[in-house]
Amino acid sequence: MKSLKPITRSPFRIYLGKKYYRCKRYLEWYVGRKKYAAAKQNTLLPYTIFKHKTPLLRELKDVDMWLQHNKIKNLIIASQTLNKLLIKPGETFSYWRLIGNTTRRKGYVDGMILFYGKVTTGVGGGLCQLSNLIYWMTLHSPLTVTERYRHSYDVFPDSNRSQPFGSGATCAYNYLDLQVKNETNHTYQLVIYLTDTHLVGEWKSDIPPTQTYEIYEKEHWITHEYWGGYVRHNRISRKVYNIDHELIDDEMITENHAIMMYEPMLQEGI
């Protein structure tokens, strides 16, 4: 595995890197051969494939709550952009192609952004909660994740975690995208909305579900690196069951490696 030792880059180098990868993404969007999902339908498809929700507000160490309240404003705008999107057979869902750049002109405000493992602020901050939700739901569906980026830093210790570590998808306009392809013969619909307390998402379809999925952490370990830091690792797999709840597949989904930004609790002698 390639070393995760943090590399110090100048602001100018980071600026040039972003410009390069953004231009590369624009070329892919507008010159490439992928057929991107864009159509919406107000009428919801009849069958729910999977539904999930995540809390809007969480108390995080050293993070002001106003950032989370601003995050909600950003989530409302982005969710309205994606809500009721159809993904027809052969089409690809691109998170950033649909949402676009998060500018103040569109109504986005400053929210929390993780930058090289540190909490900072930026316009449109907090939208990783939305990409995390969509990725998690997609793992519970027949749709295929074709592009996803793991979080490079583990910033906050586990607190009431209900999903395996590393089961999210980080996002940064537009080069860290989340893309999902419909390789089935049926149409799917993404439903996203906010309640007073939660961000809620659903994958719906024109046919009832024929399979169920169990996402689980297969392995988990922490290493003390030669450069002094700790790195957290795991592997996430998925069990697939048929309509009679018989196991028909057990497949590896992804492998995660993240620099820990807090001291791990190790037993004496380890």
C-alpha cells in the first residue's frame, strides 16, 4: 500500500491542481461518451428499494453549531436539485454534474469543510452528508457505483456510529465526484428531502425489490506508521440475499485507509 504520510503542498500548487482536475472533469462530462441522467419526474415510482436517514445536527468536538445550521441550508438547495431524478437503463448519475458549483449566487452559505484533515469553512460546506447518504443507499440497491472517493482522514472518533467506518463518499467540486450507473433493465428514481431533524433519501424503482443487502465490515485494523501517525484501515463487504432471504453472493465492496486525527485508545502492552 502506498504511504499515507501527509504531503505539504503550497497554496499555489493546490490551486493549480484543482484547476487541472476540474478541467479534466469538464472534458469528461461534455466530450465523453457517458449518458448522464438529467430528467426528473414529479410522480414517484411505486416501489421503494431502500430508504435511509441521517441526523442533521450532531455535536462535534471544536465545531461551532452555526456551521451545522448553515449546512442544513446548503443541503436544502442541493437536495432540491437532485430530488425525483430518474436514472434510466444505461444512464450514469453524476453528483457534481447535477448540483454544479456551490456559489453564493445560488444561495449556498459557509459550512464545515474538511481540508487535509482539518476543520475549516467554505461556501457549500457540509454536502458530504448528502454524498455519504447516496453512496450508502446505493450499496443497498442493484445500481453500480462506478466512481467514489474515500475520506483520507478520520477526523472524529466514533460516536454512536451505526454504519461501518469508511462507508461514506467524500466530495469536492468537481474532481471528487460520486457516480452511479444503472446497468439494469429498469428505471430508478432518487428521492431526497429534509425533515426537521433528518436528511432522508430513497431509491425507488418501477419494479419491486428482488434482493436485499447486508453491508458489513469484514476486517479492521490500526497501524502506527514510521512517520509517527496512526492509520485506520478496513475492508467493507456486501452479502446479497434473494427474496427468500437465501444468501446468493458475498462480495468485497471497498478497502479504506485513513489518517487518524485523534489518538487511538490502545490497550496496555500493544
